[in-house]
Amino acid sequence: QNERVNILEKKMDAMQSDFKDELAEMKSLLTGIVQPKSSVPQNQTSQSVQNPWNNKQSVDHLRHMMVIKKDENGNSVDKSQLEKACVEDGLGVLNTFELKKTGDTAVILQSRDDATTLKSKLEDHMPQHSVKQVSAKTPTITVVGLEREYGKEELADMIKRQNSGVRALFDSNVTEEDRKFDIVAVVPLRSKPSHYKAYIRVSNVIRSILSKQSDKVYVGSQPVCKIYDSFYVLRCFNCQKFGHHSENCKSAATCGHCAGTHETRNCSVKADPLAASCVNCIHAGIADHKHTANDSSCPQLVESQTKLKKSIPFYQRK
């Protein structure tokens, strides 16, 4: 009889321990999802508090570049006239420089509003110079923790509907540039094939909205998903250099594993990790080149990713 009681007590203790663990896990999840309540002024609606996006945000802190072409006689824009136009309208100019290849004048302004204002002014007062507003580079994010393989349209619809800031943006009268939301792929996690991640190209404004949600998104009825920034740098599989596809490469083949003068697929020491050598780091004079060209910690790759990050408006304001 005593033995049965001991067995029952052990089972009860085990059940209680499991319950505590589940309770702790649930509490942890809720801590990440539920935000502390804040008082809402009487003249402010609860929707405006829940909505982290507003019209002003679409132009604040997002740098824009415009290019002022030479006139038909090959003359660059008059710098004194350009300066006068910027001062008269109180425009925030971050930099003005000459493009090496064309000799045209590039101007980087602190916001889209300033770029639009300058473009309009130049077209009115200096029509001999055509003006091109350069589209800003956009962020790519990775949404991790998806519990099933969502279809691209299905996932996009869920994120747009369930996240108040994103929903408010799409319900508003904004430009197509601000509405950019392209799901590139939904793929399984290597560490946990039963779960998935999604690569999504978004506008700078949408990235700003998601940052105000602590870099999390709500998807369906599953636990909240975490967002990470991705900086994909194009690398040629033929010569291993950055910035172009192998289809357009005119250089000789270089191995991505050992830096030898052969294609990576034909490398005879590919299975030997000690034979790894990065051609990009070798050319840059970096002593630590004992890694493959596709190594995520490659100093040359990290440098290229940093340059890419600096060229995207959302990250420039940080």
C-alpha cells in the first residue's frame, strides 16, 4: 500500500513539475506578445496609439538622391543656382557630387519631400537640365518561426491584415514605393525542417513600421514571429567577385573553395577544410583568408554587406 502511495506521489510531483514548466513557457510567450497598457488621452483614439505609422513617417529620415543631367551642350548645372534653390526652399542637402562616369551632378537630400521640391524647382527654373529622382534601395527581411509552409499570397495577406501599422499603410493613399511588399521565398529552416522562414523585400516605410513593433509580426494564430534584417550581396559563381552574375562574367574561372584557377565544382580538394582559401580576401591583402569565398564571416563579404546597409535609407537614420 505504501509503495502505491509513493508511486502516486511521484506521478503527482511529475505532473506538477510539467505544469509549472508549461506555465513558465506560456508566461514567456505572453511577455513577448502582450504590451503594457498605456493611458490614452481623451482627444486621441485607441487606433492612433495602436497604429505606429503616420503620413509624416513616409518622408522623414529617408534620404533620397536625384541626378541633374548635363544640358544638350554638355554643361553641368550651375552650382551657384543650385545652391540658391536649396537655400530659398530650406532644403536639407547631405551631399552634392559629380558622377564619375557621366559627369552629371548628384544631390542627396534628407527626405523625399525635399527631393520632390528641388526637382520641381529645377524643372521650372532650369528646364535645360533634365532631373531624375533615383529610387531608394529597399530592405530585405527574414521572418522566422513560421509553423507551416504558407503560400506567398496567403502569408502576405495575413501580415497586411493582422499588423495594425502595415494595415493602416495599405488603407492609406501612399505611393507604390511605400507599399512595396514582395515575398521572395518561403523555405524550411535547416535546424528545424518542420518550421519555415520567409524572405521579404519591403519598403523603407514598412521596415520602419515593423521596427516599432519590436521587429515582430503576427501571423495567423501561431506564436508571434521574429524579424531579422538580411543583406544579400550578389557574388559571381565563376570568378567569386561581388556585384555581378556568372552569366555576365568575362573573367577566368576561380574556385570558391581553394582559390585555384578552376571551377568550384571541379575542385579536387573540396572535401578538405584545411585547403580553403578566399580569393577576394587574397586580392584585398587580408591575412586571414583561410576560408571559402561563400563563408558568412568572410571580411570582404561583411564589408560589402556594410556598404549595402549604408545605402538603404532605413538604416541610414540609425
